[in-house]
Amino acid sequence: MLSKKLRIPPQAPPRFTNNPISIVEDAKHLIERSCKVQDQITQNVQPDAATFSSVLLPLARAENVMQVESHILGFYKDISSDPKLRDASSEAQELLDNFSLEAAMREDLYHLVDAVLRKKEHLDPECAQLLQKQHKGYIRNGLRLPAGHKRARFEEIQKRLIQLRIEFRRNQNEDDGSILFLSYELDGIPEDVLSELERGTGEEEGKLRLTLQYPQSFATQKHAKNSETRKRCYIAAENKCDENVPIFQEIMVLRDEAARLLGYPNHAAFSIEEKMAKNPETVDVFLEDLRSRLTTGGRNELENLKQLKKADLESQGQPFDGRIFHWDLEFYKEVMLETQYSVDEQKIAEYFPLQTTISGMLSIFQHLFGLDFVEIAGDEKNTLNASRKDSDIVWHEDVQVFSVWDNEEQSGGFLGYLYLDLFPREAKYGQVANFNLQPGFLREDGTRQYPATALVCNFTKPTSNKPSLLKHNEIVLLFHELGHGIHDLVSKTTYARFHGTITAVDFGEAPSQMLENWCWMAPILKSLSRHYSFLSPQYHNSWKEQAHGEAQPPEQIPDDMIEGLTRAKHVNGALYYLRLLHVSIFDMMIHEPASHEAIKSMNISAAYNKLRKALTQIDGPEELGQGDEWGHGHADLGHVIDEYDAGVYAYLSKVFADDMFFAVFKPDPMNAIEGRRYRHAVLEKGGSQDEMKTVVDFLGREPSAEAFYKELGLE
């Protein structure tokens, strides 16, 4: 049970009081302050006298202090509905990224750091990690290129890439694509989704406007009975952000050119060098092996879906052409779940009101990891805010904030702040993600800077008649992202650059992927559930009006519902992983072209669509005469543009996650002793040591892929 007693943390929460002018000015001030530190080091330290304490330590401390403010300055572009604030945040981000690039290309600093490395001082593991990463960073930013044209071109490319990444994300966040439908065309879509749709006026009167953002477009794919509606929605969603198509291509070309300037054969080799896989060959072999294991299962699952579609069409007196299209997949999966597994997604969702489910999840984390979550609400926000204005500590009125503590058994100490921004709004980041707002680290005076972390989500908003209700896939997603948040909160590193989820990309997903397993366990699902009709008299009356005389359901989800849900865990599992495999192989394909000319001339839209067809065998508009360039789904792949370049395979490879879960938690998922051991051995470490060492220390052995393949049914 969550604590209701307000406790005063030793560190005030961050304030969100910036305006467009102050955001840019604050960024410039941060840069000026850090430049001063760097200049002082180069002026006062000679290479023969350079030590970790005189060079690396002041650089790291300046970076620590900078990140306390810089993350929030760049956060506004993803969560603000004010276009001026978003533009200022983007400008600040570009200033900060350019400064980071320029700092990483300072030859005077490189020579000092190189001198420290050569001295081979005895350092603790995290300091040694810092020295190695800092030194490698200079090399990866071109400082072994001869001064002159090549180095200047490398810097020019990096600055252009900064601009392009920011522009790509802005286009994603501000995309407002929508489609108009008549009411009958939306038959089958749940009422809570339909109630959110904007009503047309004037010439559009009588129509409903469906946006292309989750959850509306996904609900349409799953529930719209009209095939033409699903088709229109799917194709429109695959053509979002068309202004990102040339940006995507330019980013790929520039990344490849930069990697070749540094002597790498392609960008994948450059990028994966810093990941656990170490080289593209390891990733390619893993992906091809998985592809070969999944192909037969995917073909069989496709045949099952075709039989369902055939029966459905014949029952309506319509012919079946033998094809399953992309816009059929989710719809007929729902049909399969309902008819063959007695899984009714809408009925199950009634047992998982958003706020009740969140409370249950936080209670699980409290028990496992020895935490306390205290919501800061109403007048309590004023108590913790020097301005006495409660709105200052959140960026929108919908946002919830919690102070997070060790429980008394763990010491009762403060850990940080957790923010939940749960519902869609204009120009907000359109998916579900965890954002670090302030990293944790050890201050110069020996006290700790505590982290602040935010979950940015887009769940269906509650109404006066019904709370926001979570589908099971949304429960899994929320648990995953909360896992990132917990990783952020309990991490205890000396330096900000290693805090929390700042690990090798192909390890960073593992802790959250592991936690997804809890969402498939009957006792856990039972504990999270509470039918919304029990939440209030108003909700009870609302439910009763729609129940058509049915008896009130039990307060907790019945065992037979859970049994059906867990039996269906791997329904169409091969097709699901083949679709993930599509993006992973595509990511590798565009980052390891045979030559620079190959990526320059590649038709990326056609390559994306042809690869998906080859892997999944699911038909698309190309079978209706629209060619292979019918869509550009890659224009919405933000992860490929951000830190998951040549790293999307991290979402597919659950090797570490499944190994840790089945080896340690499967016998007793609520084992608090193991939960605390996992917290201290894995989560606390962040990226402060080699990630393989973290895994081996926790497991007591080298990791194995056996549990991963067994869970997929691919032994």
C-alpha cells in the first residue's frame, strides 16, 4: 500500500517555470560555465603533470552540474503544447549538443586526457570507466584524423546530424494527421475511443475525425469491422511525417560518411563497437538465426489467420482472395483471442483502471526493492516549492509527482522524484517513454544529487462515466516503462554520465524487459485488478446503465479470465517477433551498406516495405498495384534516429532479461531478498561498470540464451 504521509525530502523537486527566452539563455549560461572549467584546466595543467584529479575530475563535475539543468531544458520540446516553448527547447538542445560536440573535439583536452591514460594511475572501477570512455570519446569524435579537411568535414557532418535529429523529432511530435469517417465506418471501435473523436463541422458535419496517434489508430486496427476503414487508417499511419523521409535518408548518408572518415567500414561497425555485441557480425548472425527459427511458425500462424478471415467473409456472403493484409492482422488476432481463448480485451480492461493499476504496480516495486512512494498532491506541492505555487513543480495540470524513498528496512533515505504524465495532448511525444529529468551523482561536497524521472504516456483519458482503462498490452508497456523509471531512481553512481539507464543500449532494455514477466502471472494480475464499477457510486451507475441487466462482476478479475489470457501469451508470437525482426534487420541494413554509394542511391521506402513482406509474408498495398513505395513507416522510427542506431535489436534480444528472470525470479517472483539483491547488484550500477560484469556478477555465471529460446518455444 502506498504511503499517504507527506515527507519532506532533503532536495526540492525541479521547477518547470521556464519561458522561451529563459530556456535559451539558461542553455547559453550552462555552456559558458562549462567552457570556463575546460579553459581553466587547459591553462593550468600541462600534460606531464596531468592526473585524474586535475583533469578528469573537474570535467566530470562540470558535466554533473550541467545535466541537472540541461535535461529539463530539452524536455519541453517533447511535452509542451506551446509552440514557442517547444521551439526554444529545440534551439537550446541544438546549442547544448553543439557544445558537447565541440568539447569532444578539443585537442588540448584530448592531449591531457591521453596523458592521464598513459600514466596508468590506480583508480576505482567507476573512475577507470570514466577515463576509458572519455579518452575513447575524443577518438570517436575525430581527434585521430589529421587536422585539416577531413576533420573539418567530420565536424560539419556531426553538426548537421544534430540539426536533423532535432527536426526529425519535432516533426514526429507535431504531426497532426487525421482521417474523417462516417459513424458506420467505425463500427466495432470501443465507445471510450469514439467518445474522444472530434466531430466535424460545416462541410464535414456528420463525420468523426480519427487521429493517427496511439491509442486511436491502434484501436481502429484491432476493432474496426470495416476492412476499408482499417486499410485507410493503416496506410495513413504508415505515411505519417512525410517530411521526415528526406531527413532520414540524409542522416543515413551522413552517418555512413562520418564512419568511413574514421576508418570504419560503415556506421554499424562504429556504433556497435560501444555496445555489448561489439561488432555487426555478432548482431547479424543473431538476427539471421532468429529469422530461420521463426519462419515456419510465422507461416503457420498466417495460415490460421487466413482461415479466420475466410470464415468471417463467407459468413457475410463475401469471397475470400486468400490474402492477409497488414490491416487484417490485429483484427483477426482479436477474433482468435475471443473465439479460441475466450479473451475479451474490453472485458479484461474493465478490471484495470489506470490509477488502481499504477498503485498496484508501485506496491509491487515497494515490496521487491524496498521502496516507498509518496504522492505529492494538492497543497502538499506548495510545501515543497519555494515559490509556494503548486503548478511550478509540474509542467501540466494532469501530471502526478511522487517522492520516492527507501523503506525503513533499507534506511528510510530519500531516492528521488517520479513524474507520471499519462494522457495525450497536442504536440506531446506520441508514444510511451521514460525521460530522465535530472541524473543522480555524488556532489563535490560528498552529498548526493537525487534523480528525477518522468514517464510520458498516451493512455485513454478518463471521462465522468468511466476511468481510463488499460488493455493488457498497455499493462505490460506501463510496467516496462516504470521499470526504466525505477532503474533511474535507485541507481547510485558517482558520475551523471553513468546514471540509471545510461548503459550500453543492448543492455538498457533488459531490466525492464525482465519485469514484463510479472504481467503474465496470475497472482500479480489478480492483485493489480479491481473492476471499475467498485471505484465509486458514479462509476457503478455508469456501468449499470451499460450492463443490460447483468449481475455486477466480481471485484477482482476471475481466474478463468486470467487463465485464458496467460494461455494466449504466445498467440501469433512468431509473427510478432518477425515484425520486430523487420525493424531490427532494416536498422542493420541501412547502417551497414556495401558502399557509400549504396546508401546514397538506396530507395529506403521500397527497401523497408520489401523487407517486411519478405520476412512476414503479410501482404500490403503493393499487392493492390501501389508498388513498393506505398508507405514510409521508417519516417516515424525515432529510435533509429536517436540512440538506437544499429541497436534496435536490443528490443528483440531478451537473452539477458529472460536469463535473469528464469534463473532467479521464476520460482518466486515476489521474493524480496532476491529483489533487493537485483536492485543493488544490477540497477544501482547503472553504466558505471562493464554491463557483462554486472550480468555475470548477478547470475554467478556467464549468461545463456537457453531461457530466451525456450520462452519463444524455439529450443
